[in-house]
Amino acid sequence: MNQFNAVQQQGMMMTNKVFGSAKEALADIVADGQTLAVGGFGLCGIPEALIAALRDTGVNNLTCISNNAGVDGFGLGQLLETRQVKKMISSYVGENKEFERQYLAGELELEFTPQGTLAEKLRAGGAGIPAFFTKTGVGTLVAEGKETREFNGETYIMERALTADVALVKAWKADKSGNLIYRRTARNFNPMVATAGKITVVEVEEIVENGTFDPDDVHTPGIFVQRIVLNATPEKRIEQRTLRTA
């Protein structure tokens, strides 16, 4: 195959981004030892079907970048139960007893990261910025071993950007080119995760034809998205249900 045909074939593949299932979308791109970035905040805006499909692949020794690790038995908590995760890069580690057990037993590595810093590390990675300086964490355990620098009389620590081999994202709608619209608070970390992945796979509730979206409504451009999976009826489990007494 000559170079022109190879490029042409690659272009044809890029236009066919819709896959029949989460299993098919992950089958040839996930492997042992990879770093994955996963969208969501608590259980809001998590790519439920993609996480379950990742569990079923059986890949191991994963490093997962995500705000948290789901709950026991759901979300990324499923991967902890099957011992597929060796390291979490997170900002919140509550709500998951298995996470706590593995970490305290020395079975799970944890890179604990302030929430805003985690978001910026992913955003910077997607933007091609290798590192940045922040005041967050100065004088705490977060700053240990990191370069510090003074700006305008104040101390800042250097944080390195994050990228991932594969990014798993949840959006509300996608067109067939991969342009994404998120819905309300389910947007959370998903836009940053989408840009930080070398390969980005998106789970959506609706797929529409190209040209349906007003360009001003698009949150993530399709150039960042390689694969799309339809999950029209996600469970959307509530992390903690609180009822007001009458």
C-alpha cells in the first residue's frame, strides 16, 4: 500500500466512528499496563457501559485517572473488585470500602491530587502544555518532591500535565463525526478527559446526523473523538439518596 492509499484508508476509518457496542469499541485498543482517563464526578456523568466493557476485557495493571473510583460494585469500583487497577490518580477516595481496604493494605497505589489541580492537569495534557504552577498544595504533602518557584513574592509548586492511552467519556449527544454535547452537571470532568486521551471513546444517549448541532452548542469538537458508542438507557445510579423529612 502506498502512502497516499494509507492516508486515504485512515481518513475513511476516521469517518466511521460509531461502534455497535462498548465491547467492540474497546476490543483492539485496551491492553495491560495502560493509563486510562475516565470522566465523571461521583456517579454523575460516568461512562457506565464502557467501564463494564473494560472490566470484561480482563486487562490488568491499569492506572486510572478519575476524580474518584465509583462505589463498591458500580463505576470504577467494579475494576477494583476484579483487581484490574494498580494505581488511582484521584481527588476523592470516599464512598468505596474496597478502595479503602486495598489502599490501607498496600495493594493499591494512590496519587492524591487536589480536585482543581486534577482538572487542570488533564486540561493541560490535552492542550499540549507539559506543566504549570499553582499555589494549591503549597506547604502540604501534595508539594513533597515537586519543584517550587516564587512569583510576585508567593510560592508555587509545579504540577505536570496528565495524558492517557485511552480516555473513556460520557456525553449526552454526539453526531456521527463525534461532536459532543454534555448535559448539565454530567459535563464535569468529561471535556478535559476527552482531550487528554490519545484515543477517546465516548458513550452517549443519542447519536444524530452530522449538521444537526448548532456549532455554538458543541462542547467537545469531534476531532478529539475516535469512537462512539450508544447507550440509550444508562442506569444513572444515585450515589447517595437523601430524602427530606416532612
